Amino acid sequence: MSSAAPPSESSSQNRAARGIVFLTVFIDLLGFGMVLPLLPIYADQFVVDESGLEIGLLMASFSAMQFLFAPMWGRLSDRIGRRPVLMIGLLGSVVFYTLFGIGTVMQSMTMLFISRIGAGIAGATISTAQAYIADTTTLEERPKGMALIGMAFGLGFTFGPLFGYLAVPSGTGDPGPWPGYAAAGLSLAALLLAWFKLPESIRSDSASAAKHNFSLSGLKDALSVPSVGMLLLSLFVVVFSFAAFETTLSMLLKGVNEPGVTEQPFSFGFGEVCLTYAYIGFVLALVQGGIVRRIAGKVSEGVLASTGSVLMIGGLLLILKATQDQSVTLLMIALAIVVAGFGFMMPSLNSFISRRSDPEKQGGILGIGQSINSLARILGSALGIPLLKLNILAPFAFSAGVMLLGLLLVILASRGGKDYQEAEPEAG
């Protein structure tokens, strides 16, 4: 009797394995979403950093490590398997989130840097998770499988801040080390789940987990189509602008810790900051899952991306008004508009880039897009807080100005290019 599992049983096992990968990524992202809103506030309390450069570098360090180490993890998983690489990453998250908690007790910026650099290295296994999905899906199932990773990101970023809020039961005061310890506990739960339930997926015909990362050939292919190059530049501008906004928001809400600065526009407590980030994650999930998904295909990517640009610009300008008026209601409206604009733009730009690219070169071009996304997050995170220290309105005014360039680029790319078409074979 053959020992091979029937096709239906194999398919069922693959679906269960993909579900475990989803839960693994989701639980790990819960930890990330829990720590992100509080990180710049902690850092601002632990060090006198009038320029904001040190805190900016702290915020950028996570994305920088992901940019550097994602290809390494991908190549390693090709050699030793997806399962051990995912588990090494989760173990690293347990260790470095624990160090984050210890660093808050010690009030040590050095320890915070170590914890964020380590968490960035450990969290760079997303390409391995994507490869696991590719291993266990047919080409027809692939888009739905990859959507699981995106869903895990969105849900992790929504519920992570809520867990952060639970670490501050009174909603006010100093939460101390518990968000870091709770994030470590969640990563430990994901590690145990992977240890006991996640099978290996790699096969002899499995796609490389490293193939979608930065390469000179991918860059050459991307720039060979002028509208694709313009769309990739648009992607950089959008993510750069949003990263500068995202990393400074918690300090705007909580207030800047500077000698002689007593008047703050909002003065949120730690709990309120966490709830605000959960609200942002919920709006993003609602827009991408409930609106963009329904109208995609009925409305062109150019219109959706342009609409998103206008929304982001309008929302950022409203943040300036809300800050000047010290209006929490107007601020919440403005945040929803900014996030809705971002939610319109990202899937539209990625779809746009895919449609304009040669299918045989699409993997490399989309890999360039991922690298550009990471670089934009690094630079936006590093620049946002120094701008905030310069003037509390500066990062939001700057992001709005940058998005004007993004709108122009999207319009030019929409009008200046067309979808990829294969050359017809010559007669004869």
C-alpha cells in the first residue's frame, strides 16, 4: 500500500499548515504592534535628545535590520528548511522583547537599541513565511495564500496596541516593562505552536525565499519601463511620508519631553496612545478589506492611487489644524482620513507595478518594490522625530508636502504608460 497521502488529505494538511503560519505571524505581529506606539515615548523619557536624532535612529533600526537580513534568512531557509528558520526568528523575538522589558526597567537607551536591532533581525523572516505559503499552494491558490500574510500583519497591528493597553490597566501612568514581557510571551506562544504543529514545507521544486529581494538585475528590469520606475518612486514617497507620520504620532499624542516645554497639544496617557494606534489599525483593515477589495477592478488603479494621495494630503493638513486647535475630535477624523488614503494607495500601487511589468521579470521587480518599501521606512522613521523636535507641526507639514510629489508622480505614471503586452510572434 502506498504511503502517500490522498490528494484531499494532502490539501487539508497544507491548509492546516498555512493556518498555523498565519497564527505564527499574527501572534508575532501582536508583539510588534504592542511595542511600536510606546517605543518613542519610552526613549524620549530615558534620554535628553534635543535634536531627536538618537530616537530617530532607534525607530529606524528595526526596518534597517529587516532590509539587511531578509535576504539572508531567505537563503538560509532554502538550505535548511522553512520551519527551523521561522522558529529561530520566533526564539529571537522572545529574547529581544524580554530585553526590551528589561531595558525599560533600567531606563537604558543602549538596551532599547539592542532589543530593537535584535527584534528587527528576528522579525526579518517574513520572506520565509511567504515562501512557506508558496510551497503549500498551487498557482491558483497563491494569491489567497499570500493574502493570509497581509491579513496577519493588519490584524496584528490592530490588536497589538490593544494588548499594550491591557498592560496599562488603569489607562494612565507608566506601563513599565510589561508590554515588552507580554510581547515576549506572545512570541513564545507562537514558537511553541510552530514547534508542535508546524510541518516542514520545502520540496525539491520549492521557490527560493530569497528571489524577491534587491538585485541589480531586478533594478535594471524595473527602470527599463519608465512608468514602472515612476511607480516605484511613488511607492517610496508614499511609504516615506507615512513612516514619518507614523513614528512621530505617539510623541505628538503624549507630548514632547523637553526642558522648558510645559504646554502640550493633547497630553494623552499611555493607554490612550495604544487605543489610538488600535483605531488606526482598525481603520486600515476596514478600508483595505471592506472598501478597496470591493471596488478594485471596477475602478482603475490610477484613480484609486490618486484618490489615496489626495486623502493623505488632506488628512495631514487636518492634523496641523487639529494640533493648533488642540481638538481631539478633529484629530481622530484626520487620522482616519490619512490612514484611508494610505489604504487606498498601497494595494493600488503594487497592482499597478505588477500590471506594467513583464510577468517573467515580475518577481525581481516586486522584490525591488519590497526593498524600496524598507528603505522608505528607514529614512522616514529616522527623519520624522528630528523634525518633531524642531517643531511639533514639522513632520506632518513635511509629509503633506512630500505627498504632493507623490500625487504628481501617480498622475504622470497613469498617463505615461500602459499594461505589459507580450510581443506578437513574427509571421513566417
